Amino acid sequence: MKPAPFEYIRPSSIDEVCALLAADEDARLIAGGQTLVPLMAMRLARPSLLIDIARIAELTFVHDEGDEIAIGAATRQCLVEHDAIVRAKLPLLAKVMPFIGHSATRARGTIGGSLANADPAAELALVAVTLGATMTYRDWTDTRIMPASEFFVGAMETALPRTGCLVGVRFPVWRESRIGIGFHEVSARRSDFAFASAAAQVAFDENNVCTRLSVAVGAIASVPKRLDSVEKALQGRHMAEDQIREAVEEAVAEIEPLSDPHASAEYRRRVAATLAVRAIMDAFGSVRDTHAR
Amino acid sequence: MSAREFRYVSSDRRVREDRRFVVGKGRFAADIALQGMRHGALVTCPHPAARIVSIDKLDARSMPGVHCVVDGHEVAAATEPLPAGLDTPRVQRRPLAVDVARYSGEWVAAVVADTRAQAEDAAEMVRVEYEPLPYVLDGEAAYQAGSPPVHADHGSNVLLDRSFTWGDVEKDFAESPNRLAVRVKWGRSSTVPVETFSVVANWDPWREILDIYASVQMPKYPDQLSAVLKLPMTSVRVHYDVDVGGSYGVKRGIKHAALVGYLARRLGFPVRLVEDRLENMRGGDAHGPERLFDVEVAFDDDGVIRSMKMRALDNVGAYAGRSPFQLGKPIGAIVGPYRIRSVQYQAIAVTTNKTVQEAVRAFGQSPTNYAIERTIDAVAYHLILDRLEVRRRNLIRHDEFPYTIPSGTTYDSGDYHTVIEKVLARAPYDGLIEERNSLRKQGFLAGIGLAACLEPNGGNSSFEPLLNPKITTTTWMESCRVSIEATGAITASVNTTSSGQGHETLVGTAVGEVLEIDPDRIRVVRPDSLNAMPSNSPVGSRMAIMLGGAAFHAAQKLKNKLLAIGAHDLNIPLERAVYADGEVFEKESPQNRRSWQQLVNIAHRNYHLLPKGFEPGLSESHILQVPTGGQLPTADGRVQMYPCFSFEFHVLLAAIDPDLGKLAIRKYLVGHDCGTVINPKIVRGMTMGGIAHGIGAALYEEFAYNDEGQLIAQTFMDYLLPSAHEVPPVEIIHHATPSPHTVFGQKGSGESGYLGAPAAIASAVNDALSPLGIFVNQLPIKIAALGDMIAAAREARKSK
Amino acid sequence: MRVDLDINGERHAVDVEPRTSLLDCLRDKLAMTGVHAGCEHGVCGACTVLLDDAPVRSCLMFAVQADGYAITTIEGLARGIGELAPIQDAFCETHGMQCGYCTPAMILAAHALLLKNSAPTRDDIVEAISGNICRCTGYAQIVEAIALAAERMRGLNRPQDKP
């Protein structure tokens, strides 16, 4: 399983990267390579040129920008996993990081690499959609911004143009003082691609009324799906599992799940609903327990 | 037989092989770099069945670094067909397909280039024109007349369809108040070692020797290679000192070595083929049984089973290798540990357009154990009796050994009831039941799994003449030579390859035990096939018994010789001479003694002091025939299969999240009786590793195919191997019922754990599902399928 | 392409095609055959080496990407000729292997864990080796080896109560 031959170049600036991408339509970016290299080994991907962006300084950062945390696209997952700012300001992202692949793949794999790969089961894509993150990319000399809801268009497909290079992602920070998070995924083995996943971030007032809710399900459709109707239904209400379940099941019924040898569509739909309920209840539980009245 | 006191046997010694592995100095086949060596890569067929219309090698040949591109015709012209076990001469197998490719992934051409990458580049440029043919994938469908025959000349897809009746089955069925039928399916999985099959071949035309370095575990490998390559066996030198990165049965590699051997001879330089994972999964011919069982039992109201009918239909894939014999070996333990007195057994092997099977750990016994245990549970459920109690009532009792089962095999020894009681006490079983009930109250589907299974060991190929009367093999031997050099240093030989079983440690321990010398002082050497003594490889969990036995006897011959030399030199009758710790002394006057070096000197240098007629030197060997072996089957198909029978009893507690279908093993105990344990670290490792394999086969691993005949699980992303997360802690409870047939009372343990874990896990799942009134009758039990089953059952209950 | 690699503290200059993996470079160009190929698609972990003390899959890196890191292979762990590092000796003590094929990778993963965590729990150990597949042992004796190594290494350099 040796890749087909290719050229390799390691530019030191994003401008160079964009110029190279524009010049060769068979050129591809490589950052961590954890998904690209297996594809190349199986000769399913055959770039003529690999443009290595792993060490471009402009692309590796975690910045606290107040209302948002900005993370550079080439920032390795292990750095984000252990970052203090992320832990403090993006609890949902911090919770999800250990579920991505194995520690050995997080040592090399990048935030941007996972997002640009857009695997339906990718945890980072789910968090990006749940929190309404914003992607920033360069296309030749232009810098463009795109919300996560528009970024993921299909299985392994993003709205990035061929000549585009993701440079960063911004996750909004919730200012509420009482925030709970929940995340669940189901796979055959611990670190496999999920069959279904759900993420939730919920803000509560002092009376444990939900003031704000973001919930999304992943791995069951070609892209992560925000459950807008659930968010509307539960905003301003107390948490009651029956109501949550009813709202979630109604929302999930609208989704056409994938079916494959690993899991049927019914399984995905049913389990996504279960996990979404559990994620929301976890969010509630974590707040209720720490701020007990 | 009471427990014996040993000096080295059973003591907790380190495994000496470990030392080279922890520093990365194992010598695996892919580590072998010969000067001038080039590399092979394969061209594979994408269709499940196709006529090969043409192979255009022109573009490939002109690629950088390429030395040759060969196809099936060229190789077939220079070789004999690969050996098969059954009498099926019209089912011919070649390293590269000839005219017809019969499964997706079959090798149709090979490229040799300076690097593996260049060989792959060229392989892509080989243009094969195919004409797709009808194909069949399902075993039952292949059994039907009219299914497209995988081998047109053979006429049908049936390789084997043989029925045996031992005892008066119909009478026993007629006289029993109850009967029930069970159908279970064992899914296609395999042991999938982390190292793929790798082989280096080098032809020396001046000495006329073909050197083979291979990651191989195969009996009669040089024999078969020489036959296929049309070389005298004295021109084939297989290097047994290559470390093998796991095999568990499957690394037979005959087509790989035949191909590479041919290429090396044609090209005049060494050629190496290291299967990549895709080649291995699709075309390495190392899949395992895919078996459908129909079992019917006749039993009384107490759950005592009188008679059993079993039909086993195995989908062996596109060619017959040795794998159909995996339907024969279980005949030697066809009733498991139970006192069933008559049996009817039908063994069916069919070809389909799937990858070829190879011998998988325990050679068909684990699927058979699964079928037997599922049936026992079914009887218990039917009569609403406790599953443990039904087992207790049917198990062969300690005082009934040696026990001859209807198919003619005699079990050597066992104390199944004691092992079970030990495990239940340790659990404790009542505690498990409480925990299960508590889990159920918390909303889990929780179940306790039980499996009482035999591990036949010692090997013996009596299934060969049983299933193919043209074969008259009744010899199944193993050898060891022990030598003491002039300086007093000791060497002992292992005459085959090892893949982690610790054979060097085994031999050192056995020889040290006999000679009463620290095993670490004994150098274990590995000859190659030109200077090795006969061996039949570590198959059938045989080496503790056979290599241990051969080493023991060879060492014993040396000890006797030393005793005789000492007595002679001390001028005392032999009866008054005592051997202890390498010295010989006079019993009543121990100050009269000869030291080790003195004895050695006499043997090597002082011919005038040797007893009359003695050969000089100190080198003895022993070739051991398998105990209890040596007979052909009777006319009604009765024969002694393996000599020794280890026993394992698994108890586990599993909890299934009903909404997700996700199973977690909360507790796992296994009682294990393999007689005298020669090295506790090795035996424990075997059992734990076997359980991990069993967990894989039960819950995660499957070579799944789609309807288009494509293997879906081609990589480790879809063929799921248990990681450390998926294997829970297991407590092993020991018991030792020594075997009367072996030198230390040892039985084998190379297949332990794997023989009972799948049955036990299936049993736990069914216990967990029983409140819903549903059962799972196939393996693997995958999470989403289980989730769907549970959801459907709950839905059905709701609507009632 | 030429690339300078820092392996076990020594500099090696190699000339490789860009497509040569770090795994193949170590094995074929530098004769460091302790690192093994198991799947070449990043799942089995047999190809594990350390990059700045973190385990990575060397089959998923090209050699041309690997300059500028401190690479550690199994060959870099042994203390001296014929001398085992404590972690290696612990694996021998518990027989944390059988065929030995996954062993160098397991030991490196264990070594990386113990560099960061001198008192790992069983869960910590299992998590640390969960990216390394073993088909022989069922993992029990591997987990025990790592726990034993941790215990022994914690005890080193402490005053001995008894001789």
C-alpha cells in the first residue's frame, strides 16, 4: 500500500500555499495526514503535489478574542485537547476532543484537517455545527468567512473551493454564568467512527429554566444536523425528560439517516434521538449538581 | 493421579524469547534483506467470478524498476497445482489464477520490481480484460444443485458431503420424550495476525538450493513446496528460525511461497513478497470458517440428552486447501464434555466465490462448541431448567475417564464438575446473579453467559483419512535432539517455526527438568528444513505435548547414558548408581561420584573408559509419535482423533444498554484445566489471547460481503479488531487433571479461551434478551443489529 | 529529496522519494527494523514511533515531513549493549508479549505514558495502549508490565530500607 508518486513542498506562508493550490489542480494540502495518507496508501487519493501546511506559524494558534475563540486550522488536536483557554471557555469542545481518533492520531491530526475532511461522523464537525462556528478560508488572495451550517454540504464534502485553504475556525463563547454541556456517541469499539452522536450546550437561569439551547446530531446523515425545533421547543422551559424526548424524536424524524453495513437507518435515527436526550439531560445534570439550590 | 513435584516445570519462569522482542530484535520475514533482493506486488481480480480474457503486460513491463510481469499460465506451466486435502482433483488451485478468477481479490498476475512501490505502480498498469461470470456467495445456495459451480469441471459446489452415524440415533430419538432443533450461524472471521504473510525466496543455482524465509506455520511446508515447484525436497531449505508475527493457524502461505519460489528461480535473484493489508484481507486466503449448524437433540424431562444430530455446512470459499478438514477435527469432540451416547453428523463443505479459508485456531472446534453450547442452553430454556443444572446433569463425570465418545475418540482425563464448582465459588455465582438482577433494575438488559467447552490437543491428522480415504496418514510426529558438547554445554532443538508460543522456553524447561539442570543453561537451536528432524508444526495445540514429550525422551536417553557411564566408571552395578543435578554417585556412598564434566570427558575423549559397545559423544534424539494415534478409521468412521483434552468453563456477566444495543462485559471468569502447566506465563497468555480472539469473533469481527461479491471489510477500518478497551480483565481459575498420556501430565493450551469465549458471550446475550423473548443465533452479534432486534421486540411487546 | 532526521539522538541524512513513509525509511533506508508494518493505514499501531516523546503512526507520515523532531524508535530505549530499560525488563517479567510483533510499538506507547504519568491507573494504561492492536496476548500481561514498570521506576533512586 504505497502511494502513487507525488512532489512535496513545504511553503512557509499562507500566500505561497494559495499560489501553489491555484497553479496545480491536482495539488492537495497535507497537515496531519491522518485521513489523507491512508487514502493515498490505498491509491484512492493521488495528488500530484502535496503542499505541507503543518508548520505554517500563521495557521497554528488558539486565541481568546473575547466573544469567540479562534483556532488556527493547522493547530494539532492534541494542543487543543490540553489548551487552558479551550477548557475554560469552550467546555463542549474540550469534552469532545478525547473522543477524536486515538491519542496517536491527535498528536498529528489537526483541527482544520478534520473539518475540511467533513466525515459525517467527525466530532469536530458536530461541535462546529452545534455551536454555530465560523470558518475562515483563503481562496487565492481572498479571505472568506462561512458559517458551519453552510460549510458542510455533504459526506466528505465542504463548500471550500478547490483552491481554498481553511485557515481557522472561530467558536462562539457563551457568556451565561450557568452553562451545561453534553456529548454522546456510539460506535462498535471505543475509538471507531460513530454510528450516531449528539452534542448539546445549554444555558440556564437561576431557576434552572433553559434560556438558551444548542443541540445537534452527527454521524446519522451526511452532515451534522442542528435540531432547531428542539431548541425552540425547550427555550424558556424547565427540563423534563419526557418533553425533551418528544421534541427530539419529532426533530429526528425529519432526518433521512444513512444506512450501511454497520448500522441501519432506523438504528441511526433511534439512537441519535436517545443520545440527544442524554446529552441535553447531561447538560442539565452538570448545572444542577454544581449549582444546587 | 496426584500433583507431581517438579523442579522447573510449573515454576514461574521468564520466557526467554521475550528478550529479543522487547528490543526490537526479532527476525521477521520482512526484516530479511538479501543482497540484490527485489520485490513483488500482485494484480488482483475485481470480480467475484470472471473469465480472464487477456492480460496486457506491455505497459507494466516498461515501468521503472520492473523486472518481470508474470501471469497464471506462466506459473502453472512450471509448477504443480497447490495441494488440497480432499479428493477433489478437478478443483485445482494455483498461485495465480489460470483462465478463470474465482473471487474478488484473487491474484491474477504478479510484478517484480526494484522496490515495492515500483511494483505497485506497475501492477496498476497491467490491463486485464475480464468477462464476468455468474457467481454464488451463500453457502446454502451453493449446496443446491443448479448453483453456478465455482469450478466448472468439478460439476457442483460440493467438496464434501459425508454423513456419519455412531450409535443407534433413530432409536434414541424415538425413545426420548423431548426433542428440539437449533440453527446457529458462525460468521466468517479469522485470526488476522498483525504481521501479514511475508516470504523471501532465493535460488542458489550452484548448490541447487532454494532458500525460503517465511512467516509460516504449516506442517510439511518444505514437502509441499518442493512438490509444487517440482524440486527435490533436498533442494528446498526453509529457515525455521524466522520469527513469525502471529499466526494462530492461518499462515500456511503455500501459494505465496510457490509464487515467489518460482520467481526467484526464473529471475536469478532473491524475491520478497510482503502482503500488504489489502492483499492479505482479500486474497491472502486466510479467512476462517463460515458455518451453518443445524442441531437436533433428543432428551428426557430432566434435560439429559441422549442423542444428537448435527449438520454442519461450511462455506470454504473458492478453492479447497486444508480448510474442509476443519469439519473433520471436531468429530473428535463432537459431543463436547457431555455424555451424549449416539450422534449423527453430516459434514458439508461447499465452494463459493469468496476468499479461501485456511486453518483457524482450533480447526473448527470453536464454532462446533458454540453450536453445542447454544443447544444445551436451548434445552434448558425449553424445560425451564437452570442452565448450570442441565450442564451438570450431562457432563461426563470424573470417575468415568477415560471416556470414549460415540465417534471413537477416548477423552484422556478431566474433572469438569470440580472446575465448574471452583469457578462458581470464586465468582461467586450468587453474587453474579444479584449483580445481574440489580443491572436489570437499573434498566440494562443483563445476562450471565456460561460455556463448558473442550480443547482437544496433541494434534493428529486422523481427520484426513476419515474424510479422504485415499490418505492413509497415521503418523503425526515431533522431534527433538539434545546434545552435550565436549565443554559440557547443552543444546536442544526445535524443528519448526514458532509464532509466539515460547517453544524455546518449553524445550529448555523440559530438558532441564530431566537433566536437573537450570533451563537457562540450555541453548535451544533451530535447524533449517535440510538439517531438521521431522516435525508437524505447532498446530492442533500440540507442542507442549509433542515437543515437550520429544525433548523429555531425548533428555531421558542422555540421562540414562550418563548414568551408565558413571556406573561403569565407578565400577558399581547400574542399580546402585544415582543421577542427581548432573552428577552420578553411588547410592550408599555418595562421596563416590563423577561430576558433569568428568562424565562428559569420558563420553567425548576417554573411549577406553566408556562401557563396551557405547557410541562416543552425547547426542540423543527422539521422534515422538502422537500418543494414542496410529490407527486408520473404522469402516463406520470411528477413530481416535486427538490424545488429550483440556477443559474450560467460562462465566461472564454482560450488560447491554437496550437503547444502544451496546454490550459491556462487567465480569469474566474462566476455569481452565490443561493438566500440568509447564510455564504459567505462557499458558496464561494463551488463554487471555484466546479470549480476546473469541471476543472479536463474537462481537466485532466479520468478513462481510455485499451482494456484488465484494468484501466490504477490506481494511481494519471495517474489520474491527479488539483493542485493550474491548477486552475486560479476566480471572483465570486453575485446575489440573493431568493427562496419563504425557510425560509431565501436561495437556495443550494453545487454543484455550478461543474455544469457549464465543459460546459464553452468545450465552450471556441470550440470557440478557430472554426477558424480551428473543434469541440471537448467529455470530458476530454486532451492536446496531442487536439494537434493532431489541427495538423490534420492545415494539412488539408494546403493541400487545 | 534529502531530509535530515534526528533518530535516537543521532542525525541521519537520507535521500528518499516524497512518498516514502517514515516507517519504510526507518526500516529500508536505516535498517531499523524494530518498527513494524501491520496495516499501513493507521489503525493497528505496530508502526508507532515517538515524535518529541509523543506516539505517532509512522505509516501515516512521510519521511520528508519528519525532520525537526526528536524521533525515538525501540532501538533508542536500550540502556547499553545487552541491557534492558526498566520498561523492557518489566515486559519480560510479566511476559507482556508472545510473537513480539506489536511489542516495540507497545513499549514505546508505554514509555511515552510513563514520561508524563508516573502513577498511571489501569484505565490510564488501557487508554495509552488502546491504539496498539495485539492479537496474541489479550492485553492483560501488557497492562501488568506497564504497571510493574511504573512501580519500579517510582521506586528507583529512593533510599532502600533493606540491603
